[in-house]
Amino acid sequence: MRALISRYPDFYAGSAEFVDLQTALEPEVLELWRARDGLLDQLAVETATWGLQYWEKTLGLSVEQSKEIAYRRSRIRSKLRGAGVTTVALIESVAESFSNGEVELTEFPLQFRLEIKFVGSVGMPPNMEDLTAALREIMPAHLRWEYVIVYNTWGVTAQHTWAELRNRTWDQVKGVAWT
């Protein structure tokens, strides 16, 4: 109750009718403020939840309500970054938005080819299918690209004990970033 009444001059607190009115209005006003804040959250990709469908529709993406919010946000960010002229920086930016890590791009101009190396993470990055779709959309048709994925080697795993590794498959071991 004190939230609304504290916004008025102190002499209003002496009026029983005014206090009763503010007590009755406060839950409604607080709910309106929460709704307003929730609506404002939908205007930014990083905070949007139920409004992601509007971002997706606006950008021409399929609305996939069953997918995780982080996945949907990465698709939207990638689409927003993909507008304009295709540059090395743009391709890196799009790839980084899908891999959630640093990417190195190597150009081979005489071969009309690019290598996209995921150096910020170990193992297969998430959303590779969507990354490929996004790159197909922004890349010139005459360029081809290849992904270079960093995995652990026996040399890296040899530094760890059997207790750390025994409950893992090789696929799990080679894709884990060891610190």
C-alpha cells in the first residue's frame, strides 16, 4: 500500500477515504506497471520472450515456438546482422552469433573459398543447420565455404586423469573445453 500513497504529499495520508482508494488501486496499478515493463522487454531481442514470434515474422523467419529462447534469439540476431553488403566482418559476426564463440575466417580468393574456423569453442557448435541457412542467404553464390571445427586430441586428454575421463565417450571427450 505504501508504494502509491508515498507518491503524494503527507497530508493525504490523514484522509481515510484517500488511503482506502489508494489501497484498492495499488494492485491494479502495479500490475499495469509490470505489464508495461513486460511489453517494453519485447522491443529488444535480448530481453524478448513472447514477442520473439513478431521478430521472426518481421524478418521472414519461421516461428518455432518449440525451440529454446536462446536458439530463437541467435537466429534473429543473425538475420539482423546479415542485412547489407557481405563482408568478412559480416560473415564472422553471423557465424559468431550462432556458435556463441569466436570465429576465424580465412579467405582463399583464387579458389573462391572461405574457411570458417570455430576457435572460441571446442567441439561442434550448436545451430549449425541454421548457420548454414543464414550463410546461404548472405553469401554470394560463387563462393563456397567450409567449417573447421576444433576438437581435443589425445595429447590434450592425456593431461587428465582416468577419473575425469572414465564416464565419458570419446565423442564427449573430444568436444569438451578443458581448462
